[in-house]
Amino acid sequence: MKKHIKYNLLEAHLRCRDFRHAQEVMKDLRIKYEHSTPQSIAETWIFWNCTNIPKLKRLPSYLKVVDLDPMEWIGYGLSEEKAKELSV
């Protein structure tokens, strides 16, 4: 099963005082991902098809492994082509 990570900007900034860019945080944690989608209205980023994820207890509280279907995100940052690609 493919793993996706949801990055909560508000929690990162307001609760944890971490002001780094979401992609910089992923790089610093050495988490690899196929694609990222900012969701500005929800103050989040979705990182698709992540690998090298540290154990859940070691992830910052503003990062959550989520079960999402890329096909349900068509029009919400993903094109149909990209959603199909991420689903394979």
C-alpha cells in the first residue's frame, strides 16, 4: 500500500514554531516522495507515495501518514493524468 503524508502548516508554525518550507522539512527527514500538492485553502501539503518514512513516533506532530486515493483528488491539485500515475 502506498503511503502519503499530510503536512499541517498551521500546526507546524503555530504550535511547533517550525517555519521551514514543507518540502525542506521532508528533505531534512530524508523522506522521499513522488509528487507534492499544496492545498492553500486547507493550510496543508499532501506528499504522495512517500518512502523512507521514519517510525511514526519520530515524525513531528504536524506530519500524518494518511490513506488517500489520488483519483479522488482530481481537480484539487491533481490532474487526471497525475492521479493515474500516482495510483500505479
